[in-house]
Amino acid sequence: MKVLLTGGTGYIGSHTAIELIKLGFEVEIMDNLFNSKITVLDKIEKISGVKPKFYKVDLLDKDGMDKMFSEGQYDLVIHFAGLKAVGESVEKPLKYYENNVGGTINLLECMKKHNVNKIIFSSSATVYGEQNVARLTEEMQTGIGITNPYGETKHVIEEILKDVAEADSKFEATILRYFNPVGAHPSGLIGEDPNDIPNNLMPIVMKVSTGEIKELSVYGDDYDTVDGTGVRDYIHVVDLAKGHVAAIKKMKPGISIYNLGTGKGTSVLEMVAAFEKASGKKLPYKIVGRRAGDLAEVYADPSKAERELGWKTELMIEDAMNDTINYLKHIAK
Ligand code: NAD
Ligand code: UFG
């Protein structure tokens, strides 16, 4: 089966490419390299033995996309490409709607023109909004109380996919709602390497540990949680990548939606302690005020994915921390 990964040089896409290649899938990658580096392709080759064919194309470049699809003759698309900085999306909403929503519409048009009916979409726990309380299940109503334009783009794309499936009985779409991906490949060769200043917890923890950022600001210790700090469902990126392989094997006409998470919540201070334990070093942090739009607790009920896809997470926070530290050692070389 020939699979196109949009955004495939990015963090989650590159790990998924490796899992797919391992199982004999033919993988091609398109990316505009806005938030990833071309050298990722060599690292994929080093780990998997195969260097995927690469197209430097933007989702918004209709002609470039058309040409790629003409050459590619894909059976399925995994659509990772998108902008994901929550804070930036508040400042530049149009950029996010144009890139994420407009880009997905271009992709879907191209798929239709070239008779590609299968898509897996990278959605997010953010679509559950503020009104739903953890444990989050796929049946909960989504789209109400989303606190930023980035999250809105994920919700809108989910709705577009549902409408396309309604209009076309051959269309097969699987929506994967990721919780918080962390960790790196155990080889230490690939991991999260954002081109700009990070705003997620683990990339910041990494930069604090290398001294690039002085200390971690912990956003609030007055939530109603185990220790007052925010609780999230941190999923190892290799487990997440394997979730895509499981989803491919169970594609069916219409829309299928799955949470990809561990089902377990971990607080910010528990994450700090886990990093300190794995690295053997203190991680400087200070408690500051809450970050606007943050929720107290977000974690998945992942039982549907286990039931229907036969997938569940196998790795622990400790694995994610060890792999992150190993990855940091490789970057430092
Ligand atoms: P990433 O930034 O590492 O990868 C996304 C890739 O898409 C990047 O390589 C970027 O260059 C590319 N891209 C962006 N806009 C593009 C365009 N117009 N044309 C071509 N390429 C484009 O991010 P990631 O963490 O690997 O996330 C992958 C997907 O998963 C994204 O859609 C993201 O919103 C979603 N997601 C991520 C998280 C997370 O915390 N990492 C959580 C939930 C959902
Ligand atoms: N946090 C800090 N300090 C920081 C950064 C984060 O204390 O410097 C805390 C947050 O307050 C939160 C937790 O760490 O309690 C996780 O924050 P992240 O920014 O890493 O992740 P979020 O859960 O806020 O959001 C992420 C992605 C969203 C996605 C969501 C669910 O940024 O795009 O996970 O998948 F929608």
C-alpha cells in the first residue's frame, strides 16, 4: 500500500513514517519544511533502511499538489501537515484558518481528482473544548468552548470530513484525536525539534535542561488536581505512531473517530519529577499564574481504540523521559 504523509518530516509524521516502513508500507512525504528539517529524511533512512521520496510542496500550492498526486498514485493519505502553535493562532487567526482549513480543502480536492478515497487526519483533544470533563470519550459533543483558533481549525476540519463522507459513500476518513505527544525515537535520532520558540511543556523542559531557557514557568498550582498543577495525558510518540498503523488496517467507509491517549493523567510537577529522575539533574522552575485558556485536567478514555483497532499504549512516562534525554544527547553532539 502506498501512503502519502503530509507534514511527514515533522515530529509525529517522521515517527509514523518509520513504523509504516518497518511493516512494509511504501511511504512518500510532502512538507513545506516550515517547522521541520530536510535532514529528517536521512535519519528515517538510518533507522528504517529506506529514504522516503520527498516533495517540498505547500498544501496551499494547488499545482504542486496536483503534480505530486499525478506522480504518486497513492492509496491513502495521513494528513499531519498544519500549524500548531496555540498562542500564535490567537494573534494570527487568518494564517491558521488559511493554512490548516484552506490547506485541507486543497488536499481533499486533490484526493478527489486523483481518486484517493482514504484519509487519516491528525486531530486533537482540543476539540472537546471546555464543557467536557475528563475522561474524554469520542461520543462527547465537540466544538463548544474551544479556547483558541488552532483548536477551531481542528474542529472545522473534522466537520468538513464528516460532510465529505456524507456526500461520497466511497470516502473513508479516520479522525485521530491525539492527546499530548511526548518522547522521541529510542535511537535518539529523531524527536521534537521545533524551528521556533516552543510553547508546549516538554520542548520547554528540554530547553531548560540545556540551559537555553533559564527556568520552567509552571502555569498555576491552584487547580483542583493532585498537586494543583495542570494534568494531561502524555502519550509516547512511538505509541502514537503505532496508532496510525492500527488505524490504517481498520479503515472503513464513512467517518471513524478515535482518541489516542494513555488514559492516565500526569501533572506538570509529576512531569518535572520524572524528568529530574531520568536526567539525575534538578530542573529549575517557578510557579506563575495560570495560562489563559488552560484546563485543569485533560485525559482520554482510549478504550474505543483498544476495542476497535486493537491498539493501546505500551510505553510509560519514564520511557518518554529516557528517550528525550537520549535525543538531547544526540542533538548536542
Ligand atoms: P510538526 O510541526 O512537527 O509537523 C507538522 C509539519 O507540517 C511540519 O513539518 C510543517 O513544516 C508542516 N506544514 C505545516 N503547514 C504546511 C503546509 N501548508 N504545507 C506543507 N507542510 C506544512 O507538528 P507535529 O507535532 O508533528 O503535529 C502533526 C499534526 O498533529 C499537526 O496537524 C498537529 O496539529 C497535530 N497535533 C499535534 C499535537 C502535538 O502536541 N504535537 C497534538 C494534537 C494534534
Ligand atoms: N505548562 C506549563 N508551563 C509551560 C508549558 C506548559 O506549566 O511552559 C503546562 C500547561 O499549563 C499544561 C501542561 O503543561 O497544564 C501541558 O501544556 P502544553 O502546552 O504542553 O499542552 P496543552 O495540553 O496545553 O496543549 C497541547 C497542544 C494542543 C493540543 C492539546 C491536546 O498544544 O495543540 O495538547 O492535544 F490540542
